[in-house]
Amino acid sequence: MKTKILYILIAAFGCAGTLSSCTKLDEEVYSEVLPSKFTPTEKDLPTILAPTYASLRTVMCGWQGYFDLQEEAADCIITPVRPNGWDDAGTYRRMHQHTWTTQEWQPYNTWINAFATITKTNTILSQIDAGTLQLGDIKAGVVAELRAVRAFGYYLLLDNHGNVPIITKVDPDDKTLPKQNTRAEVYAFVVKELNEIMPSLSEDAKTTYGRLNKWGVKALLAKIYLNSEVYVGTAEYAKCIKEANDIIASGKYRLDNNYSDVFTYTNQNSAEIIFAIPYDEIYGVGNQIHMKTLDPLSQGVYQMTAQPWGGNCAVPQFINTYDPEDSRLKDSWIQGPQSNPLTGQVLISYVNSVPGMGGLDGIVAPSNAGFRIGKFVIKQKATNNLDNDFPFLRYGDVLMMKAEALLRTGDPDGAATLVTQIRQRAFKSNASKAMVSGADLLKGSVYQYGLQAPDGTISASNGGADIKYGRFLDELGWEFAAEAHRRQDLIRFGIYETKQWFNHSPKSPTRSLFPIPQDEIAKNPNLKQNPGY
């Protein structure tokens, strides 16, 4: 169990908070703190800021939350029907096949929690503006960080829903329903906010763990600039490189020596994590990736205090892209025989084959079908909530964002130098395989895209050799598997709407944006549905 005060504060405020949407703007989050009883100082920053970060735990690893939204709609992770269930009225099949509805919970869950973060932030900012919360010398830094968290919430909406209302005030007396903004307007707002607040943000990488400091904001900006062409049709690779260079030059972060150190249950000590969503098995619950992926028989493997549910697993086509000597294959995926550590008895053996999503076709995937997500290291005697923090932004991501921007602007050799740096810790046993050239990165993908039949054969194959910079996309997959990156990467590389994988075929019209939740449209007639729904 972690002892950082931030974790306790996030948990306390998170339990008190309620889920909000953009049509509920009168939530009182901070009213229990009275100016007459509270004169905040620098050490009180976690207390002030905790409510704004609390909702992010559900966004990242909550049930059918942001993690599922990014991974289940992509080509690395699926949740097939199992002997113990997991059809759930077809929701996982719809996510995989891009046939989700305007009432699908995964995109709605992300919408609700992103706006909960925004509303809580606006509430505190309004109290600061009104003078009911007086901060003295720390005001500029607090306001800057609050705006950073709000911009983060809008980044999630920009990427997933696109056309959403921009709300910066909380006024309980104003009953006007918010107007809808375009994706381009949301993009401009987020970029402007992040750039404006930069000078007032902390540069300390240690005392701001789990919070957005200057370097976290720069990493977020780099990610937004990398995807700018998707968002607004204009490439901003030079800006992406500039933000990445600033982080690299700061010397505040570095790659961890071991890949698994970034994801273990003590990863608050990682030198690589720039911005994490903190979790704790008691005070900050919600990271249940192990419960969703492990078969119930794996309870004995880890001597867990709760029995896992046995749902999601890796897409075999993706697993087949790995070099067998790449240590990330074993660091990311639980595979093969799994034994009771006390008796040595093999309880289950995970295989790299899954017959299909199941459901309407009657297919049921065996309990051991598919490698399981093991990137977030599971400790012995784990509960149903992991201690592992979720690294949303890390130094490896910064290096790869810079590499991609260099590749796309005509410097493949510069990109290769950075990719080689990333690969070196994955090929410690064979240093020659860590080396990659600019020419390599210009090749297509080794992913065998196509539809999988129940016997595992790939039909209607459209391969991956034709993908521009496909080898770099492969590198992204190997480095960031199960980190909620994949949907965004597939969209940026033009794969999301053009390729087949497992039981998925491209859909028309586009599914690159999720729908505006139908329930929100019913509450607010100013909201118009995204195209294609």
C-alpha cells in the first residue's frame, strides 16, 4: 500500500464526488472548505487540487472506461465470449467491429468523467475568482495547474468526441444550456490554455508526481501537435519536436533500466513517468485490469484475495508481430503455463489462439484462449484493485513522438536513433536486434491484417506492407501495448478505417469519432450528433 498523501487525498475527494455531465454545472465540490478556517500554503496544494484529479481514475481504468475505449476499438485487445459469460449484450463485439451505438457505455463513460473533471475544476476556479478561496502567493501556480487539468479533460473529449461544449464558468443561477463547439474550436482552446499557463507551472518532477507540471503539459502538447492533422487538418510536427526537445533537455526524466519498472506496483518510483493516474489498492481503487483479463484459475497463480473474471486478451495477429527475443513480449503479455507458486501445479496455460468474438455465431472462446494483459505487474496476494499507477505520459512516449515527427518531416535516420534507444532495453540479450535504420522505418507493417477464421487462418487478407511508415507503427505497438494508445495511433496512420483485423472490417461512414451520447442530446438540444450516427 502506498503512503503518499496525494493518494489519500485523491481517494477522499473521489469518494465524495459525483459523476457530472456538461449539462450539470452546479456541482459543489469544495464548499466544505471555508476561508475562515483554511489559509492554504504550498503544502496544501494536494488538498486544493485533489477533486480535479479524482475523476481521472475512472476515466483511465474504470469499468468500460477510457482504457477499454482506446484498446477494444483497435487491433491489439479483444473481449470474446467466454464459458463464464462476457457477451454483455454484445457491447465488446460492437466495440471491436465498430458498430457501437449512440448509447454505448464506453464512450459515454469517458464523456461523463471528462466533464466531471472539467466541472470540478471550474468550481474551484470560480471560488478563486470570487475570492471565497484566497490563495495568496500560490494563486498563480494553483490557477495554472487547475487550467492544465481542465485542458486535459478537454483533450480527452477532443480526441474521442470532437465537437463538445467549451465551459469555463460555473454559475448556479445561469440556466442557459451550453452551446456546442467544433472540434477545431476545442483544439484551439486546449492549445491556447496549455501554452498560456506554461510559465506558471512547477518544473519540479518529484513533488508533483500524479499532477500536471510543466513537463507533463509539454508532453501533452507534443501529443496534441502530433495528432493535429487528424484534429484540424494541419500538421504541427515542428511544434511537437520543440516540446519533446524541451523535455529531453530538462534532464528531469529518463528511460527506466527495465521496461517492467514503468508498470510495476511500485512505479511511483519510476524515473520515466511524467504524468500518471495514481492508484492504490485501498485508498485509490479502480485499476482492475488484472481482474478483467485473468482467467479465474489464475487466482491461485498469484494467491489473489479475489477471483478474477477472465475476459479480455490479445489479438493473435498482433502477438505474431513480435520478435521472439523482444523482452516486451513477456513483459506485456501473460502466456503459456501458469503455476501455483506453492505447489508447482499448472493451473492454466494461455495459448495464442482465439476462435472468434462469439455471440451471434455461437462461438465461445475457451478459458485459456489468448495471451493476457500482464504489463501491469501483478503482485502476490493482490486484491481486486492494483497498486500500479497508470502512466499516461512517459519519457519513452516523448522519444517516440519526436521520432515520428522526424520521420514524417524527412529525417528517418534521426528517428531511427531514437527508436534504437527505445529498443535497447528490450533486446539486452541480443544488442544487434536493438539497432534499427531509417530505411527500416520507411517499410510497411509486419502485421498480417485480414479477417481471422475460427481455425485461425487469415482470409480476405490485406496485409500491412502497404502502410506508410508501417514499421514505425509496429514499434509503437510493441512499446505501448495496453497503454490506451492504440486507437489514436491507428487513426493517425490511416489504419483505423481501412484495414481488417480479427473479426473487424472497416465501416462506413467513419467511426474515427465516437458519438455524442444520446442521453446528453436529449438533455441539451444545442448538441448535434457527430456525422455518421
